[in-house]
Amino acid sequence: MKVYKFGGASVRSAEGIRNILRIVSAVEDDLFIVVSAMGKTTNAMEIVLDHFMKVKDVDALAKLAEVASYHNEIIDALFANPENGRAVIAPVFDEIRKYIDEEPADDYDKCYDRLVSYGEIISTKIVSAYLSESGVANKWLDMRKLLVTDSNFREANVRMEESQERIEKAADFSESKIYIGQGFIGANINGNPTTLGREGSDYTAAVVGNLLNVESVSIWKDVPGILNADPRIFENTVHIPELSYLDAVELAYSGAQVIHPKTIKPLENKKIPLYVRPFNDPSAIGSVIRGRIQKPISVPILILRNNLVLVTMRPRDFSFVLEESLTKAFTVMNKHRLKVSLVQSSAISISVCVDDNRYLTGALDELSNEFRVSYNRDLELLTIRGTTDEIIEKSTKGREILLSQRTRKSARYLMRQK
Ligand code: ASP
Ligand code: MG
């Protein structure tokens, strides 16, 4: 049994979905397919939500109509009989319109999950109907009924024990060799839809892989596999065929966008290998992440993460007990969901580097009760693993460095964005 995950870029067009048919048809094993929303649908649904929350229903419906026509165009280009596709998504759009008709009754994040999760419902309905039309029998599953999460809306975590039985029962491979479920979405114990964080479909694939004890998980992407750096930013990138779980976690945590940071744990816990495979070249080897690797990585890895803020805090009561200050600071940051990517402390201050997102202001306000807070925005963090002086010199030349950290294995530089 295997899990295949297809991301938004793989399903953004009729051509992409035809490619899924080709890839899936070649598989003989039992297969669980995880699919993201098509193309930029999640972003579009965020805009629908925004209008809905401002009770601008007309604008919400107009934006939703754009989402509908984007999907209908794909259906028309894809299906032998487009009615087979239109018929499965029409009821979903009716349901969304009905919801938009109501007043937003819950908080923003809860409504977000209710509404934005439809992106994946729509994409999976289309992929499932298309495979059926093409003679590939499959069964569509609603992950909102199978993956039980906590109620941390927009960043939900899957509760493994509660989900186990549901998913084993739903995907027991007795009725079908292929199951199709949505990435990114689940529901809390009360059945309220939740989402797992942007780009969270990788995490779904890993969770399903763990729960069903599969032989491997493959993430099909529009890249040749894992590279030592992002080719959009760095020159002369090199393909890395094999990576350990530990390296992969470090990479994801430092901001490498190839895999979602939450993906590795469920796989490592069951020693399930994760393949990152090029969608456009299914016979290529791609990259594999697993426990034991044949040979260590020989090239330096460079990861650039931007849109960061350096927050420096000094206790107002001039207390120099670092443990206490750190505990207070991290409790507040955790509460406000700030993602910390670097920490530095001295006798009288703590500096952290966090993402510049909509939670920042609330967190800074609360931190100001305890600390004298100052901050710098528009920063980027360069992490170099397996580093040499020459690479550091080249990558940081002429740049203003606000903070640096170096260990035997890696070097990190927080710099002003160019
Ligand atoms: N559709 C979601 C997003 O765009 C989840 C994913 O693609 O992994 O963030
Ligand atoms: Mg996506």
C-alpha cells in the first residue's frame, strides 16, 4: 500500500490531471491519493472568505463565481463528457453559496476553515470523477469525517488515535484499490472543519501514511526532487538523491519550501520513506528521505527564509533570571502562534526571529507587558549547512548582518532583505 500526494501545481490544469491518470494507472499496489486544491484556489477562497466576513456577500459571490468558472473550464477541457464533472461540483458550490447567504456566526479562523476547505473538496471530486470516467475505479473520501484534529483552527494538528479507526475502516481496500482524499483538511471532534496550515497537504499524506502503515509516501512536485538550494534564488543548484529524516527536518524548519515542516514526524515514527518525485518525469528517481542513508550529503545546503522580524526583549523588572524570562516569552509567542526560527539570549535580553504575520501585533502587545520590546522588520535568514568560509564570504558579502550563529555543521545569518 502506498500514498501518493499531488499538490496544487500538479492539478492546476486539465493537462496536470491527465498526468495523474497516467501515473496512477501504472501503479499495481493499493493506493491512497491525497490531493490539494487546484492551482491558486486556496488563495482565491481566502478572498471569498474576506468578503464574507465583511458581510459583503455580493463580492464574495462574485469571487466564488470566478472560482467556479476556473474549475468548469478545467472540466470542459478534461472530461469526455463534461457533465460528469460539472455534476459532481455543482452541489458543492450550492452548499458554499448557501453558507455565504448566512451571517458569519463564528470567529474568523473557524469560518476560514469551514469555507477555505471547500477548495480541496472540489479538486478531489473532479479528480475522482475523471479517473472513474477514464475507467480507473476509485472511492472518494471526505477527510473532514476521517481526520480528527484539535480545534486549533487554521493550524490544526491531527489526533492520531482518534483518526486511526475511522481511516482504517473507510480505506480498508476491500471495495476499491484506489482511495482519494483531500489534503490540508480535517475536522475537530464536533465535526467543525479544520485546516492544517498553508501547504498542509504534505502533512496529510504523512499522517495517512502513518495511520495506514504504508510502504512509502510519494509527494509529486513540479521540481526534480530535493535540491541543495532553491533554483529561483541560487545558481548552480545540485540534486540531492537521499536525505535523512533529521536533515529533512532541519531543512524544512530553516525554510526550505520543498516539504512542510510537520511532514517528517509521522513518517519517521514508523520509518516510512518519503519520496519527492518530479510530476513531469515519473520515471526519474527524484529524492528519498529515510532513516538510513547510503552516503552523507557532500554539497553545502543553502536555505533562505524571508519576511522575518527580529524581536528583542528585555525584562521590565530588570530580572536576570533567563529561564523565567524565556518561559514567559515563549508562552506568549506560542499562544499567538508565532513561529520562531532562531533564538539568541544574553544576560539581559532575549532575541528571537519570527515570521512577520498577522499574529505579530497581538504578540508584541502582550510581550510589552513584561518586556521592553524592540524589533526590526524585513529581514531574511540564510542557513548554510555543511558550510565553508568561502561560501559564507560569497553569500554574505556586502550585506548588513543583524545576527549570526555558527556551529560545526551550520551557519545562520540574519540580514536585511535586499
Ligand atoms: N491548498 C492548500 C494551500 O494552498 C494546502 C496545500 O496545497 O498543501 O495551502
Ligand atoms: Mg498549494
